[in-house]
Amino acid sequence: MSVEVLRAPLLGAVPHGFLGRRGGVSTGIHAGLNVGLGSDDDQAAVLRNRDLARDAVLPGSTLVTAHQVHSPDVVTVSEPIPVDARPRADALVTDRPGLLLGILTADCVPILFADPERGVVGAAHAGWKGALHGVGEATLDAMIALGARRGAIACAIGPCIGRASYEVSEGFERPFLERDGEDARFFSAGRAGHLQFDIAGYVAARLAAAGVGQVAMLDEDTYSQPERFFSYRRSCHLGEPGYGREISLIGLTD
């Protein structure tokens, strides 16, 4: 099976893609295109999958990823970074052609950013902690420092856990509402003592409020599509001992 690449028309001709689990060489619970170096999958298979992902989006480029820690921290990438020296961060930006930025997810929100005219791109991993503490806004700031213009930056939100699948306990919403009471709209009633959280909508609203030019959402729920996407929450509910990670990629050509 070939690698499935989902693209956002908003990002135009900028090389990019949101990849799921279709394609790849992993087997078992990690079957497909598992790119998670921190998973219990065979590492040779993971490295092969990372090469397949790169070649599906920008052949000949150098893939750069981070050691993600659910933070708002951003790294500006100016040269290749070895796999064993990945920075602890949750977003990457660059203005250098030939570098392919990659963000790993398995329910969290992947965001790809581009200012094509000024040649600056970015990628961010927004779990609820990173989203709350501003990883999206921090990525925009880092791109602007490289010469991007805020109003010219387009953002695309890829496959992530959907509201219908994202149940949280009552009280989870408190820090969000303390930051901005208007964010109550991203929480809806669920079963007794629980709420449903629209994390993709929350991330999109934060980006729009930060002044980006355009925001698009692919509206693909990772939890409810086991044949297409890895999902941490689904794996937990199934009692599986591990889970795979998908990758979202963006880069620049010469």
C-alpha cells in the first residue's frame, strides 16, 4: 500500500503533507507508517518509515524532527539535526530550502505554517498543554523573526482527535476558561461528570486571534479511523501495550 498524503489547498505549492498510517513497513499494533522513535516498534522499521514519509513529500530533503515534550517551545532550524540530537521542543521553523520539518502526533493537533512569498515555514505539535500555553503563537513569532509577515502566514490543522472522541473530566476546562471565558464554546456536555473538547477548533481560534492570514482544518478524527490513523487514546481504550505515531511535514524547495 502506498503512503497516503493529505494536503491542504491553503498551503498551495509549498511541499507539505499530513501522513497517516497507510503505507510503511511496520507490523502488529504499529502496522503501517509508524515514525515514532519512542515507540516499541522495530527501530529499523521506524527509520525506513521516516524515509518513506520524507520521499512522499520532498524527495532528497533532510528530515528534521524534535523530541516533543508538550511545551510551547520552538526551535529555529538552520541546518540538519541528527536523529540522536533532536531538540526538546514542540515546534520547528526554517527559511532554509532542503530541510523538511516533521511533527509527530497520535491524537494531538499537527499544525503546518507557511509564508510562501517570504520563504518561511513551520510545524507545531499542539497537545492540550502546548495549545493552552501558546505553542501556535510562539511558532508565529519565530517565523516573523525569520522575516515572515503575520498576515501572510497560512496555517493548516491536520488529523487529530475530534470533539466526539475527546472526552475530558469536568474541571479540565478550568485553566482554559481562566485564560479566556469565551473558550467555553469549545467544551460541550458529555456523559455525567464529563465534557467533550474540540481541541482542533480551539487551536484554530487561537491562531486566528493571533492574526494569521488564513486557517484551514482538515477535519479528520484520528480516534475513529483505525485503518487510517494511529491514536493514543484508542490504543489505551483497547488495552494495547503501545501505539504508533503519524507525521506531518513541510519544507521549502530551492
